[in-house]
Amino acid sequence: MLRRDQAVLAGLSAVLVGVALSLGLPSAIAPATQPTVQPLASGQLRPYVEGVVGPLEQVSPLSARTQAERNAVALVFSGLVRLGPDQTIVPDLADTWDVDSGGAHWTFHIRADATWHDGVAVTADDVAFTVRTLRSADYRGPGAASWKGVSVTVVDRLTVRFDLATPLGGFLQAATQPLVPAHILDGISVQVLSSAASPFGRQPTGAGPYRLATLVPGRVRLVPVTRSRSASTAGPGAGGSPTPPIDGLRTDAPPLVPPRPASVLSAIEFRVYDNAAAVVQAFRNGELDAASGLTPVQDSELLNVPGTRLIRYPGTTLLAIVLNLRRTHPEFRDPAVRKALLAALDRDGIVNTALWGFALRADGLIPPSSWAFDPTVNQPIAGDPTGAAAALQKAGWARTDTSWKVPGVADPFAIDLLSADAPSNPTSFAVADAVVADWRRLGLAVTHTGLSPAELSTTRLQVGDFGAALLSVNIGLDPDLYPLLASTQTVTTGSNFSGFQDAGLDKLLSAARAPGSTEARKAAYSALQRQLTTGSYLLPLAFRDVVVVVSDRVTGPVVRAVADPADRFWDVLTWRLAVGRT
């Protein structure tokens, strides 16, 4: 239900899309294409220039498929609410919102001064049109089916209501969904709107802080929108208070929120390259103010460029090993075995080598940066190969000359660890290689098979044709583990790839995602976290940072937790370039 392919409500297909996106990063070894950039006119201020890996061929939230396209969408379009400092959510196109006591009915009130870039007022019809398009059976773009179970009603010109079949505590995150203009798109088929060739994506009209000025091969230029915006009031949980915006049922008087500032940057320009190696070279040549979408190795290497620093945003993307826990795979059904396999891994070494330190070791499935994380119930499993071997023996496994034997099985046990292939995602492939090396040191017979993202998710994971696999899954800013572990999600269209089913765990998963007070939701997540530690249903490795290489000329970006790399533009209106650049 969350924007950008995060799973919240019925996010089964959303998680699959997110996995495919995470595993399908562009290769860093393809031939480079140098963008053709026209010289600036005399006296014209140079914009903030960021190098990205393409393609970036269209700018529409209904059809953006690459990270570069999602970056541009985040600047050109707005949602009812947006991300604020720390873990807050603040008003955007809506200035206030209300929710019933059960969290099933949400009403948003759109700002009277909110307009599209063409000057037409933003109305409730635009919200309804956007959501109905995303819910359409004909929609084939990003986030397909992610709004299933949510109906939308236009109450009046500036008021819209959402009715949730399953009330969710994280619904406010969904309201960050970028909206599109009904007055331009109504009457165009959903298939066309969600197509990568959609004409709207080439000439978008948004309501965000920037508008598209230039979209040509190799270069996209965005310029700030100049308009006045009156001060507004925040909705429940939206800001000012140190309380995180997790309590969707707060009824306190909302604090005043000052109007958004005008952009300090004269423009934002994305220069688009075929591969990360070309981005690296352009940054070394001094052509860029920032570079994004690189591998950890490349991020680290660019630190050698004088006047360069890295900005690391804590991410919610989890690298984890999923084991097949179906009854057809009894070897992994014992939690003690799963914990032993995790203890055999040097996760700190994996973070420092395969991930070059740009990640946080994961001792659970909830990001430590999250409001839902409870450090008091967190029980890290230390890397201990000797202890892991002893634990396997205690569980009835027997060491042989070539591997281990599982109780009741005559032949030595062998594991084929699946992951994305190196061309699709060299980082995930390297992490999987490190896991294989550690398990081999334990004495296990392990092989590593890299597959295309489509083959990995569709032909192997969804149908349960695997023993172990490395996944990259976006848990989200309001973490929802229901799609990954609930019994109902073991169907072929679901995301519980392990196949594990447990009624007790289902209750905890449902309680954690349900609406409630801040205290109630934190208590629910603590109970869930305690059970996740006991069960070790997935083997967590690391939470990856979102890393951007920037020149010291750039000032202003403030670090906060992000679910998607495009979230880092949350404070872009305060970014600056060094004075005197021409």
C-alpha cells in the first residue's frame, strides 16, 4: 500500500516488484554513453547536477520503473502528505486529516491554495482518479494492486475519504503516494497511462516543488515552481512533537506547520548514463555535484576525489536468507538449525567486505532506525562457527567428510543458495558468495546459483522450488512483515516464500500492523520482535544504507531514515550550492 512498491495492505505483488527492483540494479560494466549537454548561457547559474544510471525516459508516478525515474517523480509530484524530519510525516497537498477510532476511515482535507503546475486547482477528484487508476485491473505499472482493499470517496471538492477493508496503522505512509491530475488524464486508458511510452510521462504536469523543463536523451532538467503557499496546520501525528507519526489515531490539536520554503537551487539536473562506471568517471572529471546508484565499491573509491563526502541514509531494505520451511524440506524446520546456520555467518565481515561498510548488521527483521524497533527484546546471535557446529550436532545432524547428514537421511546434505546474478546485482551476488564461504567453513556442501530477478522470483521462489535464497526486501518505514510471514501469503501469488505457517505468529503479525495508539503499536511490535527472535524464520544479514556521493559544494541535505532512495529529496528545498558558481 505504500508508494514505491512497498508492501502494506495487500502488498504481495508490491513486494515482488520491490524484490525485482532491488535485485535488478543496472550493471556497472556495460558500454558508457556520455550525455550531450548544451553549454550554459553567459551569466546563467549552474544547477545542481547529479549523475544517475538510466534509463530516465519519462516522469510519471503511474509508469516510473527505474530509480532514476522515481527520483524525478519525487520532485515533480506531491502526495497528500510527505516525509518530514526524523520520522515525522507532515502536510503536503492536504493540510489536515481525520481518522475514526478504529482506523478504517481516513478523511483528508486538501489545501485551498494547492494547484497543479498549469495553475488548475488540486481537488478530491484528482485523489480519487489516482487511486482508482492504481486499483484498476488494467493497471500494469509500478505498485499494481498495492491499493487493493481501499475504496476512495469524494466527499466534496476539497475533501476525500478512504475506507479500508483492513484497518492499518501505517496508512499515513500510503498517503505519500504521488498524485496525478484528473483534468488532464481522465479519459485516457489505464494501459496507456501505465505504459513506459505514456505521453504524459514525457510532458508531465505535477503539483510538486519542481516542474519538468527539459527531457532529452542524457539530460533531465527540473526548475523550481514559484508560488505562494499559506501556512497550514498538521494532521494527527504530523509534526512539531517528538512523538513519531505512528499513531494514526491521535486527536491532539495539530501544531502549526510553516509554509514550504522557496527552492534555493536554481534548477536540478539529472545527467543520465548507461552504467555506474560512466557516472563515476563523470564525477571524477568534476562534471557532477553528486552521484547516485553506484555500487559500494564505487562509492568507496570516489571518497579519494578531493572535496568529496558520502551521505548515508539509513535504509529499510533488508538482505536476508530465506529458507524453504515447507514440510517437504524438514531439514530447516527446527529453529535450532536455523539459528545455527545464522551463527555460522560472519555478518560483520559481510558488512565490511561485500557491502564495504555501507550497511548495518541486521539482528532482526525490523530496522534499528525504525520507531517500531525495541532494543530491549533484541537478542543478537553472534557469529560463532564452533558453537554453530555444536548446535547442529545437538539437533541430530552428523558431520561427514563431505558435508553434514540430516537426521533420517542417508545422503550428505547439500544446499544450493540462490541469488540475483552478478550482472543484475553484483552486490547481492557478492553477499551470497560470502554466505557460501562461511557455510563451507562450517563443513556444509554449498553451491551458489545466480539467476535473473524474474527467474528468481517467479519460477523459483513463488513456487517453492528452492532450498535457500538471498533476498533484498524493502521492509518500509512503517514496517509490515505480514506479507513475508503470514500463513495466508504462502499462495503462489504471495510473498511468504518460506512457506511457513503458524497461527500464533499470524496473530502477532496482524496486531503489529493494526491501528492504535503509539504505546499500543510499540507493544505489539515488541511482542512480534520477541517471537521473531525465537523462531528465526528468516536469517537477517544487513540493512543497506542509501548512499550518495556529493561534492563539498553541496550543503543542506539532512539524514533521515528512507525506504526508497528518492526519499532523500524530502528536504531538497533547503539544499544549496557554494556561492559564486557560474
